Amino acid sequence: MLLTENLLLPALLFTVIGIVIGVIVVLIIVDHSRGKNREKLATPLMADDEEETPGLPTDRFENVAQLFRERSSGRLVVEVDKKVYYSRDTAPRHVLQELDGINEGLINWLGKTAAPVMGPIKNETLPPPIAPIPAQPKSEAPTATSIVGQINEILQEVLEESSTPDRKISLMQEPSMGVVVWVDGIKYTGIEAVPDPTVKELIQMAVKKWERKNDLSRRYP
């Protein structure tokens, strides 16, 4: 009787162990099967939500710039033609012009209107200020008794009869410089130094009138 009990106890123990192992195996198989089903259900959703974008054809599109953001500071960094620019001051003028064009295109792509912004002018020389026009010295005006003074009087008459009577043209005599021509507040030394051909023509007309007048005076005193 004791021998029979000794044999039944190990057999019962092995039976229980076998049942436990079988239950564990069944649970592993079921869990693995559920995992596969979840993957099958998730795969079409991911395919619908995240479609891979095909590469753009290089014969139609070009990479004009790349924009990066520094994680720690949030600062933007731009890469153009494989060169990195950390700020506007480090980029040359042609790169800034190209980025301005890209910015306008991006604003149009977003459907917004860009407000005109006047940026700082760099590497450009401002034109020099315009000097005030000096006033014609009245004290040096020639008298009518001198040849220059007589021609100047005739010149004023010719100027009033011309198509530009509002222009300020006069002749003066200076001891150190000779004949001086004033044209709209600008001083020229000599008639040949005047760049305006119309002014030269008016002065020559006045000189010819003076010559004709004096020629008649000599003939008929």
C-alpha cells in the first residue's frame, strides 16, 4: 500500500506540472496571435495616414535653400549652396537677394501678402549732399561802357525773346579770370566752358548783334 502511494505522488506532481506548462504555452500562442492581428489592423491605417512622398525630378526642381532650427535657442540657420549662414550679417549680398526672392515665393505659397520693409542699406555709398547754389555777385556786374557789359545787355534782350526766358544767364568781367559766364547759378570760366549748347548759341547771337551794331556805328558815326 505504501509503495502504491509513493508511485502516485510523483505521477500526480508531473501531471500538474504538465498542465501548468500547457496553459503557459497556450497563453503565449494566444498573445502572439493577438499581436499579429493588431499589426495587421494598424498597417493599413498607417499606410493611409502616412504616404511616402516620391522624390522630385531634378530636371524640374532645384534645392534653393535649407532651413534649420537650433533646439537649444530656437535660432534659425540657413544653408545655401552647401554654405551655412548663422545670421543675416554673415551672408553676402547675392545670398540675401536670393533669400528675399525665396521669402516672397513662400509668402505667396502661404497665400499671404508681404508688407514692404525697408532694410538697412549695406555696402552702398550715399550720394554727397548738394551744395547750395552761390548767389551771383552784384558788385562785380560790368558797366554798360565795357564790351562785356554791352554784350550782356544784348544777351538779356536775346534771352527774353528766346523759348527759355526764365533762365538766368549773364556775362561778367573778372580781372583775374577774364570773361565769366553764370548759368542758373553755376559759374563757368569762359564761353567754351559752358556745356549747354543752347546757352552757347544765345551768347553767340548776342555777340553777333553787338558786332553788327558796332560795325554800323563805325560806318555811320
